[in-house]
Amino acid sequence: MRPRRSTRRPDQGSVEVFVDGASQGSVDTTATTRQVQAEIFGVEGLTAGEHTAQIVKRRAQYTTLDGFRVTD
């Protein structure tokens, strides 16, 4: 799973990222000006097969996920 893309802006905040149920830590998506398609997270070394990704809003008015990219 390569970098996830999100919008960064003043009303965004912290999100916690989980992969396969394990927390990968928090990411601050706050920015003074709006930034779309900002890379906020990436993970390498996953085994081939199905995986579950979850983004949990921890501190913010909004959380936006623009998309993510999966590569072999």
C-alpha cells in the first residue's frame, strides 16, 4: 500500500491509521492552506493478498480521504 492521499486544510486534524487492525500511528492533516491529494501515509512490505485499511478521525471537524494507491 503506497501513500494515502488526503486533503490538508485548517479544519482537518489528527487521524489514526490502522492496517490489518494494527495502529500505524497518528497523522496530522492540518494545514494553513488547502492542499489536495497530499500524501499522508504509506506502508511497504505487506504480504500479497487482501488487507484492511482504516482511517479514524481523532481530532478535527472533518476528515477527508481523497484516495489511496495499491502497488505490487
